Amino acid sequence: MNPSAPVAAAHRRPRRVVWAGRTMLAPVTIVIAIIALYPLVYTVAASLSTSTLGRPFQTWVGVENLIDMLGDGVTIPSLGRSLIFAVPSTLLALVAGFVVALSLDAAVKTGRIVRVLLLLPLMTPPVMVGVIWKLMLAPTGGLLNNIGQILDPASAPTLYLGSSPAAMISLIVVDAWQWTPFCILLLYAALQTLPAEVYEAAQVDGAGVWQTFWRITFPLALPSLVTVLLLKLIVSFKVFDLVFIMTSGGPGFDTTVSSFQIYRTALQTFDVGAAAAQTIAFLVLVTLIIVPLNAVRQRLHREG
């Protein structure tokens, strides 16, 4: 028997294991490529062509759609409105979620029932959230206007969804209401992982509540806060349901964010080429914001 045979077999075995692992990962890789890569390639190709829903890729026009998009007076303002919506709604949900998570961490040991109750808005379908709040904000018969009439019978109904900037503010508040439980759940879980011995040492040193928060809780929870901020910001940029149900982009174009403008261009005017160009611009905007924020998140996690 060749004494080197067992050694050679030992070297061959890992290689077979590696190829077996690659073979098993191949279907997943193909599915991801189809789901993620194909739509991106299709969108880029459509943005460089004259395309409709019925007749895609009629003629290649190069960057003409992108140039027209910059001067159409609609796309760039919609990108700005996406920012105006996404940033405040994210910060509002994050701050409210952090405050409630801190309260739960301090006052509730198990918190199961409370967490279930707090998750109810998140478990409600976005379409139902839009319908419910649209009824509550209605100028006639709406809950908020009825309360206003009771407090001041001589006051005129407030057009929460029919005036500016009330419509955008209403959308921001509703979106924050829906997604605050998401922030609460993640931040509460993060607070549960903070080391107890650090707080015990702070108590021994005589640190007060605010000192403990600013010197211990906030720095330790900051990586989780940035992570939740990143996730919520992505969700806010994708908003469509609330705009479609509550305002339909109005009054005028005051709540026409990028996602809704892309829908209008593609499915109301059937200009798929222009809609693809708007999608590319929207993708660039989101990338410019998300990539630096993700770099900050990674650095905080490495330092933590």
C-alpha cells in the first residue's frame, strides 16, 4: 500500500466538499440573479429606449430619456418630496420607538403582552392603515374634525389631506405611527443585550439617570440605532400604499413622491422608458444616502 495514499485522499476530500457546497448553492445563486439582476438590467435597458407596456424596446434613444427627465419639472421635485417624507418619518418613528423601548426596558420584565399590543399597527396591512386614517382625517365625519368641532363649534373643518403642507405632514405622522412598533421591537431587543455589569458599576459610582443614559445606554445602543435608522429609511423611501390610498399624490403634486410618480408614468401614461429613467434617478438618490449611512453603521459595529 502506498503510504502517501491517505495523505492524497485527505487533500482530495476537502476539494470535493467545497464543490459539493458550491453545487448546493448554485440554485440559490441563480434565483437571486434572476430576482435581483434581471430587473436591474431590464430597467437600465428600458431607460435607454422608447418603450411602452405593449411594445417595449421600440427604438434605442440613448440617454434621451434621462435628459428629458431632468427637465420635465416633475421627477426632480418628486425626489425632493421623497426626501421630505422619508427623513422626518424615519426620525419620528426612531425617536418614538427608542423612547418606548427604554420605557419597556425599565418598567417591564417580560413585556410579552405589551409587545403584542404595540405590534398591532405593524401587523395591519398598509392599505387598511391608509383607509382607516383617511376616514379619521376626513373633513366631514372624520374623528379629528369631530373633536375639533366639539372643542370649537364655530371652527371650519381642517383639510388634513386636501391642503399643503397638512397633507404631507399627515402622511409622515401615519407612516411613523405604523412603523414605530418595528423600531420598538428591534431597539427593545438591542437594549436587552446591553451588559448589566456596566450599569451596576455606574450605580456604584453614583451616576444619575441622565448620566447613565448619555454615557452608557446611548453609546452602547448607537450601533443598533443606526441599523434601525437604515432599515426604516429604506422602508420610507419605498412608500406607495399610503400615498395611493390617502392623497393620490395631491393636493396638486404636493405628496407625489418618487415611487408614486414612477407609477403614474408607467401605468397611467404607459411611458415605460421614462418611468425606467425615473427609477434610475430614484436609485441614485437612495444609493447616495444609504451607502454612507451603511458605512457609518459598519464602523460603529466594528468599534463596538
